[in-house]
Amino acid sequence: MHIVSLVMQDNPTLISIIMPLFNAEKYLPTALETLQQQQFASYELLLLDALSTDGTAAIAATMI
């Protein structure tokens, strides 16, 4: 399992978002772009890739 962590800290209140992934190549870019558009920016994002066989891990690596 690959784990990618992204931490955005503009606010002292930190929330954790856990996103399990499996062959999410088609949906991951939209999901990450939507998350980046949120007004609340103090979060850590944990992407958990369950050995996807598509380009999920590569997309995650290029978008963080």
C-alpha cells in the first residue's frame, strides 16, 4: 500500500481527510481539485492506494 500525505496549514485547527484509493485514475484529479477549492485550508490529506493497477499512484504523485 502506498501512502501519500499532503499537509496544508493556514489555520491552527487541523483536520485529517483519509481517501482510500483503488484504480481511481478517472476520478482522482477531480476529487483533489475539488478539495483544493474548499475555503477551509487547514487539513492533512492521506491518500491510501491499495495497489492500483492504473495510473492512480502517478496522478497522486504529480498533484501534490
